[in-house]
Amino acid sequence: MTDLMLLNLIYTRISHDLSNLAGALYNGTELLAEDPLGVKETSALLTQSSTALMYRLQFFRQTFGMPIESTEDKTAQYLSTLSVSIEWKDCCENALERAIVMVLADQLTRGGKIIKNEQTFHAIGEKLKENTYLSERLIGNEKNAKPEEAPALMAAHLAATLGKKLTLQQDQQELRIKIENL
């Protein structure tokens, strides 16, 4: 995979994940202009959307941007912005771990929990997405990749850069991604 292809996929994914929140902010400002009496309801919408937008931007910067030293991990805040409820009590220590959490969160269609246990991450949920691409993306195969697959490709890229490989195990209600040394 070329760096440009990965960059294009990541940019498209980030744009997609931020567009709904930006649209909500835009619509909220229009509502204020049209109905100044609805300030309370509109203010709540604007506050919720702007907070979620900030959480996602901070998480994306930590995951896809230049490394930032001594910054609080934003994974929990990012997960709180998703449409499904995901339990997370751990802390990601680097971009690779955040990309893996993002991959796992994408697989939980009805919510669930993500657990970090040493070098293995577990997503446990009532229903996981059925996919055929994930194991291929986690080894860096970008053939016909889509923007929603960018976190898995980013994880594969980061793992390779760090001299590690990712392995995937899945059953009906659990998905495990393990970080192993090459």
C-alpha cells in the first residue's frame, strides 16, 4: 500500500465521521436564526454536537496525526460519541492501540465492550458485523479497500512500522486482535 492510498482512505474516513456532527452544528445555527425562541433546545443540540466533534477531532489527532507527548488518552471520549454504547475502562498508550480500538468499535453493531488484556484487545457484543475484509486489512492487504476499512489498514501499517504483526480471532460474539512481535 502506498502512503498516499492510506492517507486518502484515512482522510475520507475522518471526513465521513465528522460530517454529521458538522452538519448538526450548521443546522443548529440555522434553527437559531429561524426560531430565536427555541434557544434552549437548539443550544442543547449545539453543545452536544460541538462536544462530540471536539472529542472526535482530539481522538483522530492522537490516532492519525503526529505523536503528541503527555496528552491524556481520548479513546473513552471518542467511544462516547458513537451511536452504540461501548464500555471501555482501559487506556490506549499509542496510535496502534487506538486504531485497534477503532476497528473493534466498528464491529459492534449493537454496542458491547472492548477490553484490553496485555497485548490482546477483545470486542464482546451481542452481535458483531459479519465481514470478509478484516483479516485481510489487518495484514495490510489494501485490495479494493473502502474508507471504513482505513483504521484496520492504519493498524496494519503501524504494526509493521513497529516490527509487529496483528492476528485476528473471531467467534459469534467476540473478536480478538492480538499484537505480536515479528
